[in-house]
Amino acid sequence: MAIDYDPFSAAVRQDPLPIYKRLRDEDPVHYMEPYDAWALSRFQDIWDASSNDDLIAAKGTTPAQLLTKDQPVAPMLNVMDPPLHTQLRSVIRQCFMPRHVRSLEPIARRLANDLLDEVADRDEFDAIGDFAARLSVASACLAIGLPIEDGPHLTELVQGFFHHDPDSGGVTEKGLASLAELTAYCEDQIKAFRKSPTDAPQGLPRLATFEIDGRRFSDADAASHVSMLVIGGSETFPKVLASCLRRLWEYPDQRAMLVADPSGIVDAFNEVLRYDMPTQFLGRTVKRDLELHGRTLRAGQAVIFLYASANRDEREFEDPDRFDIRRRAPRFLSFGAGHHACLGTHVARMEGKVCLEVMLKRFPGYEVDLDRATRFRTEFVQGFSSLPVRVR
């Protein structure tokens, strides 16, 4: 029976894993006629395509707008191709390198403890709103070079950008309005920096001073890139941490291992990233005709990489539906692959390590109230939007 896969359908948004398995087994290069687009679902196919810029181009394929054919309102790094992408990425990535991230870890650890101090007298707290989201946006501000006190406002704007209307696909009017407000905020920050520049090794200063062919970005274009860093640096991590707390609560033997020996926390965080990846897909445009599994992907067609499917691929992972913090998978696609791999990989792992170490030390017997948790389900992102955690 033919597979009817539509990432915008209610059934797929509710539980995409069953149809991902069917796609991997029966139709790994799936044509979506309504969108004149293809979906790749197997790990190796996505890994290869992600790493070969000669086959797949980034231009014009933002994640949420890919299939609806809406284009980004301004240029962003994730929809650029070489050579500009290569030059710009090499500049921005310096503020996300391990050495710089290590300098942020003591600050993140202090903030994590301060946030848990605030909830220590309560019976329960929201793992996202009271903890992970606040730490994540603060870390993003530190890495980018934005005032940390603006974190709550930025969180509100990012959440608004991801506003979802179940009756339509892609970005909503509220989402576009939130993005416009976020970009305007970032543009104000760019203008302020250019009036009083510094040599701070952060994302915003690097974008404000970046030159190509002797010309700098306009305030608006630099702000668009800063907006992308804010969104990428603050939206996904809270969902991953909530999944960490949920899975370790569901598997108390594995949680006990980490309480006894925290050295395995990074491995546990990586396994949750594989098992419960929030980002369902990213997209590209076919640069030239490509043959794959007997199908022909034509130049100019869109193609989506189903990362969450690839991370459950039996061809790559032994018993992929088993949650095992000792797995130590040599590779997975939760941070993408190739030249468009996530810039914030080291920041995310640092945040995960710090949050789990602090949480398990202070509240090793915490419990999760799944019945009162709320979920965020769109074609692009899946995860918790709130997760009550009981600590008494």
C-alpha cells in the first residue's frame, strides 16, 4: 500500500515514528506530490546528502517554509551556500568553539544552581519555564553578546516565532510578527555596537564587523543572522533537557547509574538527543539531478532530511527503539552533518552536562508528572512545552 506522508498532517504531528519506519523500510526516497518535494528517511542517505554540497544546495529552503514555498524574510546562514556561507560560518563559529564554551561553563553552572535555589522550597517546578528555558537563553545571550537581562523578552519572542496553527502549515502571522520584533531588537543591538564597538569574541561583534569584498553587512542583514543565533541557541535545548528528565525518570536504573557516577552524563545527553530529537527535518534544494534508490531527484526540487527518522534507523543503530545511556553511538544526526551542522553543538552539550549534573545532585529522586505535561507538536519541532517536576 502506498505511503501517504504529509509532514503537516495531524496524524504525523501527533506521532511521526510509525510512518518514519514505513518510509525507511518501503520508500526511503519518498515523493510528496503536493509539494513537488522529496523526503529522505534513512541515516546514510541523509548523512551523505548533508555532507555533499555539490549535490544539495541550501539556498531557498528554510525548515518551516520549505514545503509551503514561503521564503525567509532576510538572509540567514542556514540558507546560504558557499562561498559566502563558508566565509561567514568560519567567523561565527569561533565564538562557539570548545575553548570559548569552556569559559561559559562556570557561569552556566552558577546560573543553574541559582535557578534551582529559586524553586528549592516548592513541591514542584516546570523543568522548562523555571529552569531550562531560562538557562538556555542566558547562555545564548552570553555566547552572542546580548544583554543577559533581556533573556525573558527574547524567550517570549522565540516562542512566538514557533507559534503553531493546527489548521495551517508553516509560519503563522503571529510567528512572522514575533520574528520581525526579534529582528528589530537585534538590529538595535547591532546599531548600538557599531556606535561603540569592542573586540569582544562573541557572535554579534563578529557579525557586525564581518566583511566580504570590503563591504560589511547592513544593519538589517547582520540582525537577521543574530536572530538566527538567538532562535537556534534558545529554542531546542529546553525540549531536550525536558526529555532527559522524562527518560531518566522512566528508567530509574539508568538514572541511578548517573547519580552514582556522573561521568556518564554526556553519554546520556547524547542518547536523549538521538532518541527524542526535537527537530523533525531540515531542507535543501537539489542542485543537479540526483539518482538515489532508483528515483530521480530533479534539479530545483526541494528535499527534506527526516533527521528524527534517521536517528531511529535500524541500519545504523542496533535496537534503535531501546533507550540506553551506555549506547555511545559513534555518530547521529541530532546536530545535522556536513557544512551546515549546528554551530551550537558544544554549547548544547555543555548546557546538558551542567543542568543534569546540578539537577541530579540536588534532586536525585525527582519525579515527573506526565499527566500534566504539555506537548508542542508541529511539522518541524516536537517536544514538551512544559514538564512539571516534583522534588518533594
